[in-house]
Amino acid sequence: MKKTLTSLAFAAASTLMASHASAGLTTWTETFVVDQYVGVALSSNSSVSYEHNLTTGSTPAFLPKGMTALSGTISIEVYDDLPNCPSGWAGIFCQGAEALQEGLSPEIVLFQIEDFDFDTGNIQLGLNTFAASLGVNALASINQDGKLSVTITSLGDDFIVGNSILTVQGVPEPETLGLMGFSLLGLAFLRRRQQAKA
């Protein structure tokens, strides 16, 4: 009877903990409008840097000392800098010259998220929206101060950086500590149970 009652109490506590943890998951999203031209490689304007700030730019605000970011994604729009070509025959020649230049020097984009590593960042050939899951270093930076630094550099032809969208999922700190406490309590219970059997 005592064994059954203890097992039921443990199962109820585990279920309560799991439902409370999933209910406490919070999502923070911040859209940073970069909308900036990035020039050809090695030019004076061949990179752009900016910073996502979840403490002021998201709703609800992310509090680094009271929240824990568990996972997240970043999505950055990059697209071609279309020339302002006139209409008619002159426009056709203008567009043809741009296409010829693009063929000779493709867009190669270096995405640096926080430090120069490939934890979250990458090198991309061509102009597609960059999308990546946040790595360990990026999540550590967010947990430290609620900010994420981004630098985008051209290693080829020029392009335009559009919107940068950062989405982070996490839990408030008391729930994280509660999960850890329940886990330790469960481990202690199992160890004691095994020692009693031996």
C-alpha cells in the first residue's frame, strides 16, 4: 500500500511538473529592420553590423537575470540591389549589363552571429533568406544580456539586407530551478529505493 501510494505521488508530481513546464514556455520575437546596402567585397561599405535587443525590442520583454533562453532561430533577408534602369531599349541594355556583372561576380555572404564561428553563422552562395537555429554561443549571449550581435559581410558582389527576425523560446528562471529541483528529488528517490531493495 505504501509503495503504491508513493508511486502515485511521484507520478502525480511528474505530471504536474511536465504540464507546468510546457505551460511556462515563453516565446520572444524581435524584428530588426536593417534595410541597408552592402557593397562589393573589400569596399568601404562591404559589411553591416547591428544588434538584436530582446530587453527592449520584444513583447514581452526578455529579462536576462530572470529568464533562460533554451532555443531559438534567426532569419535574415538578403536580396539583389536591382538597378534603377529606364524603360524601353535603354532599360534592356541596363538590365543586361547588371546580369553580366552578376554572372562574373556572384553574391557570397558571410553571416556572423556573435563571435566569428560557425555555431550559428554561415557562408552562403547566392541570395536566399538565411535561416538558422541559434547555437550555444548565441544562446549564451542572449542569456547573459538579452542581446545578439550580427555582422553581414559581402565576399563577392553587392546586395541589400532586409529584415532580421530573431525568435527565442525559454522559461522564466523559477521554473527552470523548479524543474532541476524535481529532477534531483526524483533521482534521490530512485537511489533510495534501489538501496532499500539491495
